[in-house]
Amino acid sequence: MTGQVKTDEFLAEFAEYEKTGNLPQFSVLTLNNDRTNGTRPGSGTPRAMVADHDLAVGRLVERVSKSKYREQTLILLTEEDA
């Protein structure tokens, strides 16, 4: 599952939380594309996997920062191969 698909699901849930005013105290979203798979046939290239991840993170940050929860939300990112 790509980062975009996971982010789509998260953002759909986030929209529901905004409607109901029932945002959980803690949420975890993992965007774990293994870039080393990019050397295997049928897999995205490492560069494409990095771009997918970066776009997913950007979409998440943009959506949360424009929400009513922006001032009470902390987003922490940990890179797998930092």
C-alpha cells in the first residue's frame, strides 16, 4: 500500500473527526515504503518511493495545519533510514 493510499484513508478519518469534534488524543500513521524494493522487478524505483513518501507527508501536514485542530496538534516524523 502506497503512502498516498494510507494518507487518503487517514485524511478521510480526520475529516470525520473534524465533523464530530471527536479527534483522538493520539494517532499513529506509518508510511513505510521500503526503498530497497526499488531494485526488484515490478516495484517502484527508490526515487519514486521517496517522492511518494514526501508527497504523503506534505498532504498530511497541509491538511492538519488548515484544520481547527492546528494549534493543538503535534506531528512527529521519524525516518526509517535517517
